[in-house]
Amino acid sequence: MIKTSTEILVALGEALRARRVALNLSQEEAARRAGIGVRTLRRIESAGQGTIESLVNVAVAMRCEEKLGDIFPLPPARSMDELMQQQRQAAELKRPQRARRMTPR
């Protein structure tokens, strides 16, 4: 069944509320841990309305941030060459970036 954006947002808010309750956290405590306002947390829980940053902060505060990376999985490879290319790209993304030196002009 295909859901609307609003249905997905509401379901996400309900899941967040269920997680908070399961952790025995009040809205005030969860908001404090996430570094957001209580009104923001209430909007997220009731209607799924808030920023991506607020959602990530709440996920970290409730110790479920690891699954956020699974929201946008890569499509399955259609060939071995495509699979190898995806693996190379994933390895490049995980490689730490070196800081560039500023050269005087």
C-alpha cells in the first residue's frame, strides 16, 4: 500500500513517541537530551513536523541513529561491473578526507 507524505510523517512521529515512552523519557527530558524545544518535539511526535536536524538530534538522544543511514539504500546492482563500481564509491566515501593546505598568494 502506498502511503502519502502526511501518513509517513504521522507514522514516524508515532514511532518516535513509542520509542521515547519505551525508554521511559518525558517529552521534556527527551527534548533536553536532543537539544531542541519541547514544542518542537511535540510537533514531531504529533504530526511529523520538524527539521531533519531536529529528527537526527532526537534519534541520537534516543540511541537509534544507526538506522538513519538505511533510509536511502543504493539500488541493487544490475551487473558485476556495477556492483564493483558501487563498492569503490562506497569505499571512497568512507575514506577520511585530508585537509588541504592553504597556499599563500
